[in-house]
Amino acid sequence: MSFTFEQCQAHATAKDCWIVVSGKVYDVTKYLDKHPGGDGLILCLAGRDATADFDEAGHTKHAHALLNEYFIGTCEGGGRAVVREEMQAHEEKCAARSHWWFSFILVGIVALFFKYTV
């Protein structure tokens, strides 16, 4: 089956998560809880071309083979279909997800400071 990149972009949630790697489309929804790096790494790539991120992560042969289990079709336009503006938005989204704990810790420190200095 063949999908447009726009169709892939519509599947970008934890309940419906597709990624594109090297022009192939994978429905990785059921794999999110199993991913050793956590679901956040995949979710910030949901509905996008994840080729560069997948390749740069240094995945094992087992990980490459595992991908085949989630293959559902090809993406028209092939891999690396994300335009520059979308990549920038993706990077900002991932940064926000990976640094949520910083805000939580900062608020905790400020609360403790005011509790014990007042």
C-alpha cells in the first residue's frame, strides 16, 4: 500500500503513531511501550520522516529487523520528505518534551526557597 506524506502526518499521536523511515511507513503504535528509549523519542517523530533520527541512533540489526514487523506500506516521495520549517518545529517539540522535568524541578526549588525563607 502507498501513502502520501500528508496521510502519514495524520497519524501522530500515542494512540495512532506512524513514522516514515527510508520511504517506508511503519505503524509503531503497539511498539511505543516497548521502546528501550521510551515512547517520547518516537512520539516526537510521529507522523514524520524519522530516517535521519533512526540512522543516527545507531540501531542494531535486531532493531532494523524489528521494524519489519510494523511495516504497513511506502510513502510517496520517499524518505526525508520533511521540509525545513517542519524539521524546526519538530526539533522544538522534541526539546520541549525532553526538558519538561527541568520546569518541574525549577518550580520545586522556588517553592522550597519561599517556604523556608519566609
